[in-house]
Amino acid sequence: MPSLTPVTQLLAQDTCFSVIDFVDLRSRGQRSRRDSRAALQDAKMLVTRYVDLLDPGMGKWLQALIQDWGETLTLPDPIENLAAVPELLNGAVTLPQDGRYHSAVVTVQRALMALAKRRNIKDYLLPRYGADGDYGGETIAAVKAFQSDYTDLEVTGSVDQKTAQTLDRVLRLTRPTGMLTATPNDIVSAAVALCEHPKALNYGVPHPWVNIDPFHAVPVNRPFSFLTNRWKCNLFGGNVLRKGGYEPPFYGNRGGGEYPNANQWQKWSDRYAAIHNNKVHFQLIAELQPDAIADSDERLRVVNQLLQVAEPGDFLMQDHPGPSVADGGHTRVAVANNFDLDRTVAFAQAQFARAEVQDEEAADLLPAENLWLLRPNLTM
């Protein structure tokens, strides 16, 4: 079976096809007719064999790109489980003993690659051939890697009933990516991913920023030393939106440039966008002025009300006391709401040392001149 070009193999090996990779693919296709044909083949291969490695929104963009190049392809739905192959789950079929090209092979291959992306486990990846329906050496190695991670599975490289049921159970615990239309779950997954080592260090104050948004003014995938020893909370928030399949706001409202500072993002909300001549990127869920409330108990009560309605994927923007815009706020991304349990919300955010997820309560949000709870609603 043919494999991807060397360039696209590299794109697949980091367990995801991102907006950076898309921009590179599109640029290669614009160089010449020959490059356009090669890029089209890569795009078609990504959609057919590597679809579960696509970042949120990339499926829609690839479909449009393929159409621009004169062809049409329909993406399959994200894989969520192995229900489509009951013969594996009930033990009637074992792979590859019942056929190297059995119809269930593609489902197993897609499941492995989906886990590779959603859990960032490169050993499950099939970078050379993808979900090609051939139970060859690459698939055997990935199945063995999966089996070795579970003590109750025998490492054989074959998918028997027990392996299939474990693969199904583990896959059901993951969040499918919104390949055509991003969802708040994609924002949560992006925020958590950027809080993992070593990416989390890119958002720490002592470190340079490494940008992942090709539409930002800063170059991508290399340290930007000018932003060493500076807080990077708004940069973290903008990168989360881009990786999560949503359009970040930019100063100048041109779809590119620089992200606004944290205490300016409300100007891109449905309540304030029109008066600032901006596109609407967010629904403004709640707006508070805690420092204007004299009674401390009342102040905590209204902030608790805000926390109670925060949903995973929402952005909580804090405006620090004082007139400063450049360093006058902080960005938080809600990844879980535990308010009913312990009156906290888990927020991903860029802290001093690194990006991390913290459980915070109302008292952690004070003092603040303003708090805005924003719900992203502009997908890529």
C-alpha cells in the first residue's frame, strides 16, 4: 500500500494534524501544478486514512481545500467505540487470524490512532500507512504497544475478544474531536493538552513563548525570546482557542495579528462587539465589578453565582485593580465545574512557572475590578 509523502509523515508523527500543518499543506499546493497534485493526494490521504488525527475544525478546512483543487471527499464521523464491529467484541472474529484484510481492520486501526491523538501515545500511531485496512507489521506493533499497557492483556499483536473489549472501553473514555464543527469539549481538550509537559513551560513567565497559531504575528514553533520574563495568560487563551477549533480575537479585527490583553476580550462579546466594530467571538454570560461591592460577604456571593454557571470551555477574564491594560488582567479556561461538590471550578491558565490546571474558589478571584465570563461561539 502507498504511504504518505515524507513531509506529511512528519505531520502525522506528532499525533495530530493542526492548523499549522494545514497552512503548510495549502502553501505547498500553491507553488506549482506538480506541487498542487502532490498536496491534493496528501489531503485526500489525511481525510481517508488519518482522519482521527485531525485537530478540531481541520476536517472542514481540508474538505474545502480538496474541493478548491477540484475533487470532493466526505469525512467519516469521529470514532467513539467499536460498536461497528460486534464480531470482535463478541469473540466471533480474531484479527488477523480471520483475515489480514478483514472489514474490521480499519475500525481497529482508527481506534488506535484516535487513542494516540487523544491520549498523546505515539506508540499507538500508524504513521506510515494509517487506517489502510491491511493488518500488517505496523498495526501489529501498535496493537502490542496497546496490550503492553494493560496487565490483563497478553501481548500477542492479535485482537482477540479481550483486547477488543479493552480497546472499546478505553476509547469510550476519551473525547472525540469535532472535525467539522468544534465543540466546548475541544476547548477543554486543547487547554488540558497545553498544560502538559513540555508545552506547559511555553507559557511560564521565565520562558520564551512558543506560538502554535499561524495567524498570530509571532512565528510558530520556535522560541520567541522577546516574551521571556512576561506573563502569557492571554497568549495561552488565544492558543487554546486556535487548537480547540475556535477563532481567537485579534487587535484590529483582521483575523490575524496579536491577541488582545486579558482585560480587553469582552470587547469581542455579543454585548460590546458592535460599539468597538469587532466581530462577535463570545457570548457574554456574566459581568461583575467585585471591587465596587463594599460588603465582603455580598462580594463572595455574587462571584460564587458566576462560578456556578461557568461551563467547561468558558473563559473567565479578570481585570486587576488599576488603569493598566498591558498587565492588567488574567485569563482562565474552565475545564471542569465542581461547584456543587466543593464550590470550586477547575481552570487551565498560564501561571508564573508554567500553564497548569488549578481548582479555584471565589476568594481566589479577588481582588478584581471586573470579571467577565465569556463563552466562545465563533468556530474556525
